[in-house]
Amino acid sequence: MRNISIRILALALAVGLGASAHAQSDAAAKTSKSSKPAKKAPQPATSHEVLSSQAKGLALAIDTSEAIDANQLGIAARVLTGRASCELDRSVDVEPLAEKPGYFQVRFKNVSYYMVPEETTTGAIKLIEKRSGVIWLQIPTKSMLLDSREGHRLVDACTLAEQRAAVSAVAAAAGSTVPAAPAKN
């Protein structure tokens, strides 16, 4: 009977030591886990973050699709900039974007359009924002803002200082030239 008692005591001791060792390893694991910062699960994006991300993606797509080539830079050099006075006491502001050579910001009625030059067969200077379909068209005597999708002019008869000077010079030259009288023999 003494053998059985010793065996039971040994078994109880082993089970107790095993449980104690297991408890110590659990405590050590919890301590090591708590000493490391816990990683947070990724939070779902808010609607604002989603829209912001989509806007950045669209801007990148526009930048990529509207790369400026040497010909467009040549056209950009001829674009008249500043405030254009237009019909019905309206105005359009045309400014180059310093950080993006060849790109222009055209503002009309509190709306900004980001435009790039496009070649024409007539020699007119054309700036276009493909996303909205809005076009700034500049000819020697005037400029106009067009909505190509709707098929109408947003504003017409816009002139910058250089265009007004050119029109005045032509008018002055036309007024000073009088046809010569035929010579009499």
C-alpha cells in the first residue's frame, strides 16, 4: 500500500508541477504580449477619406493623361495671361501654374479650370480642360470661354491688354491710310 501511496503522491506532485509550469508559461506569454504594443485592426475608411482618395486618383490620372509635349509648351508660351475684361462686365483670369509648366488656371465666376494647350489648324490658341469640356480660345482680337459639351459660349468678347492694344493699333492704322487719288496726266 505504501507503493501505491508514493505513486499517488508522485502523480499528484507531477500534475501540480505541470499545472504550475503551465501557469508560469501563460503568465510569461501574457507579459511578453503586453510589453509589445498591440496592433490595431485596420479601421474602415470614412466617406471623406474615400472621396479624397478618389480625387487624388483622378488628379493623378489627369496628370498622366495630359503630359505636356514640346509643341504644347511652344503654344503655352504664346498664351496671354492676366485679367481679361469681357462682355456684360464679366472677367476671366488666366494664370500659368508655376509648378507645372504648360498648365494654366482659368477662373470664371468662382470656378477654376485647369487647362493645357492644344494645337489648332487655324493658329488660334486653345486651352482645354478635358474633364469638363471647357475651352479657352484666344485669337488676336478677342478671347472666349466655351462649354464644348453643352455647345455654347460661357462668355465672349474677352480682351486682355495686349489684344486691346492690337485692336487700337489696327484701328489707328486703318484711319490714317487714305486711298491715294489717281494721278492726272
